[in-house]
Amino acid sequence: MSLLCLGGPRRSTRSQGGRIAGAGKELANRMESQPSGAIELTDYAVMLRRRWWVVVLATLAGGLLAAVAMVVLPKSYESSAWVQVSPVNSTSGEGGKDEVNLDTQAQLVKSATVGQAALDAMKSNEPYVDAIERVEVEVPPNSQVLTITYGDETPQLAQQGAHAFAQAYLDNRAAQARQKIRNEIQALQAELRERGKELDRWASRAGTATSGSTEKVLADTQLQVVKNDIAQINAKLSPLNTALTNITPGEIITDSTLPESASSPIPILWLGSGLMMGLLAGLMLAYVRDRSDKYLRSARDVERVADLPVLLSLRGSRNQGEIGLLPARSRAGQSFHELCHSITATLGHGSHVILVTGAAGGRGGNVVAANFAAGLARTESGVLLVCADLHSDTTSRLLDLQDGPGLSEVLLDRAELSRVEQRSPELASLRVIPPGMDGELASDFLQRDAMAQLIGRLRETARYVVIEAPSTSAGADAQAIADASDAALVVVELPRTHRDQVTEGVRQLDRMGTAVLGAVVLPYQGRSTPPRRPGPGPRAPRPRPVYPQQQDDYGPVQQPAPPQPRNDQTREFPQIRTDGVDRDLGEPVWPKRGATLSDESSDRPGR
């Protein structure tokens, strides 16, 4: 339960409410510095408390989906082979000092030639395109080593695949080097044949030339040149022939082994990822669900949606009983007293009419009106409660009023005000006009001039006239009564009040120029019950509402004892008339039965 300091109403356009509007403007300025629509960290905490089940369900669903995926999806095993790559020297066929570009060699491992050769070695009919997708090649930094990893559904296939790709790569590299050497040998052999033919021509010319002639000298010289070329070609062919049978493209330094466990799915990784994804999805769903919720769940929601200050928040569990007339010394009762002090300080001197209406149908407006009027009666004098909710007897039950004529009969011109006004046995200083018995017939008069004229008459007889009106969602009765009121309190029952009901109710009151002081928030109090018509014979005692357990600084507050049943419908009152309480602060006394309302107010000094 919390009480917010009242600085003024929400808005007012009435000429009588200039001072009220000024206080409301000051409150509005304070609210603009911290917009009600802004989302704070506490709002997320409240949202998580309210929608925790969405987050929990989504998290569990994510973990469950991950567990199902681990069971349904096929397992994958991986095995790796480490291959040391050696540079191939075409002259000698052995490794040289030049390093090999391993990035290029890594791409060759996943080439179509190597892939098809590996599948042929594994005797697999799988397309090489699919097999290559399960091959990973890594190059450790500052090394001449390739790490070839192959994954498959069984450990045996994974081991065979890694070895097959490593060996196929080395075989392909050796075949390329061997083909290169063969090409060089073929080129040298072709050149050697040409030189042999040339050698035969020069030898023939040298044999036919005259000794000592110029032709003889030229033939012998060219013959020697050709012989030297043939010797050089033969010198090149010899190492190439040796290299052709001694090619070393590299070697498998660590062959693939049989994997002991599956590489995918990893239970910890999959379950953790599933839970995390479920948690994120749950947070998003909770946020969307909370923002799209049409019902108000907290006082913060009321401030954010309706831009309306919450003056009093009675927070309680949903399992607690209905709130009755709160004891004066209870914590909740003292909160109502603080609310009354704040409102009276805001309204100032003079007589005032305060409208109390609910944003949605229910007992909340009746409960707040009764406790608010009781708080005013305990702290101020001259308080009159008018039960204009003609279809509910909640206030009559809370204040233990007698069944009989009331506001309905006054509006129907069947009874005088002095005949229907009662004093509550629970609080003698509070004057009450009950709803009466003919609410169905009199409900139409709430929106006529008769009600406005009646409020004008009541304004002259009491300093504070508290009018308990039907909810704004039930019709235009509250809007019509607001036209004759100075200020209004909107009661919001959580979590049964729709956000549109609050905004529409405030809009109706604003249109009438009534200063909306703020909202009173309390748990849902149930539905209102219609007034009972009196039957023959003495009535049975009313069941008492269940009061919420109150706690103050000194321990639990003693609840009032239920009243004893009465044997008749009459009550004898002392003949001494006061304003409700003896001047010497003695026991409350009652006005003389039959005294008119004008008689009571005739001795009061003018305001």
C-alpha cells in the first residue's frame, strides 16, 4: 500500500477551480520532467514478475526443442589427419628449400579431382559435392602442415574419410609432379632427336669435304657444337629419369584415428543454446504480451496509459477478502486520512463537491467512496455522502445503514431529504443519503436538472459533499453528475480494469470541465449487488465483509466487532442536536428524528 503526495488535479476548466487548476499545472510540470510513458528499469522488473511464466515456458520450450533435436538429428563423428607438404623440385624430384603456398594447397584438398579419388578409395557412391561439404582443412600458423578433418555418421566412416582425403591429396600432388617431369623428359627427348639428325647431316658433310678446305673446317666445327648440345641434353635427362621414380610430395605425419565420441550434437552446447534462445524468445514474448495487454496490472500502468497520477494504491493479494470500512488506526485507514488531508489542502476553503466514480463496473468505487467519506468525516466536519450508484447497496452494507427510502425517492419526489438522511452506526459524524429502493425508476433522473439542483442544495448544507457515482463505463450518469462537481477521483480495480475504460472515463470527466484529482488503485472487489427491498418482520443481521489484515508500527490492528442484531427497525435518538460530535469531545449524538435538513443548517454561520 502506497500513498503519493497530491499536488493538484489533472486538469480543470471551471471558473471555480482556478486555484485547483494551478495546482494541477504544477503537478503536470513535475510529471513532464519524468514522462509516465518512459520505460524504466523497474518497469522491466515488474513486467518479469507479472509475466514470469511466459519466460519460464519459453525457456523450457527452448531446452526441450534442443533435447529433441539431439535425439532426432543424426550424430556426426569427426576424424583428422595431419599432412606435411613438401615442395617438389622438378629437376631432382626431391623437396627443395622453397616453401609451398598452403592456402592454395588447402583449396586443392577440396577440389573435385581429390574428392572423387577419395570417394573411389572409400568405395562410396556418394556425390563428391556432398562429401566435400563435410571436409574441413586448416593451416596451423608458421607450419607446412595441413589438418584435414572429415565428418560422417559413424566413427569408421569418419576415420576412413579423413585418411582417404589425405592420401588422395598426396597422390594427386605426386601425380601432378610426375606429369610435370614427364613433360620435361619428353621435351628433352624431342630436342635430342633433332640434335641427332643434325649431327648426322654435319657428319656426312664432313666426310665428303676435302681435307683442309673451308667446308671441312665448318663441318667439323658444327659437328662439335652438336655433340656438345647432345651431351648437355643427356645430362638433363639423367636426373629427370631418376626423379620420376623418386617423387616426394609430402607425407601423413599423423594418420586419422577412430573418434571416441560424437562431435555433433554436443549436449552442453546444444542445451545451453536452446535454453538461451528460449530465454530470449520468452523475454520478447513477455514484453510484447505485457505491452499488448488490454488490462491494467499496476499503478504504474495507470500513470503510463492515462497520464493520471495515482494518489493512493492499496496493494494486496488476490486471495484477500473484500475491503470493508477500514479502521481509523489501521495503516490503510491512515492512508485514506493522508489522502483526505492532501485533497482538502488542494481544494481550499469553502464547500466542495467531490465525485468518486469507478473506471469499470464493480464494488471498487463504492468501497473507496465510503472510506474516503469516512476519512473526511474523521478529519473534517460537515461531510455528506450521497450514494448516487442506485443499483448498488455496497455502501449501505459497509456503513450498516437501514433499508429504506433514499436518493431514488428524493429524485422521484416521493420523500424529503430530511426523511432519507441517515447516520452510520460505524461513524456518527458522517451523514449519508442512501441509494433508496426505486433505483430502476430514478436512474433516469441522474442526468436531469433535478440531480444538478439537488447537488446545489446539498452544497449549502455541508462543507464536503462526496458523491458516489456509477462507473463511467456503465453510462453517462457519472459524466452528468461531474458537471455539478468541483473535483473527481477515478477508482481503478486491478487487474479487471481495461485501459480504454480509464482513458475514456477521464476523457468524459475532462469534457465536463471537472478537475480530475487522480486515481485510487485497489485490488478487484467483486461485483456490486442491487439494493434489497424491505420485507415483513425484522431483518436478519447483515454478513460483515472480510477486512484485510492491517498492520501498524505496534503490531496487528484490532478489527471492529460485528454489530449485534436488532429486534426492530426503530432507533431512539437523543434530543440534543450538534454537528455530529459533542462539543466536549464526548460520544457521538444523533440528530432528532424528523428534523429537516434545512433545520440543521439554519444555525450554521454563512460561508
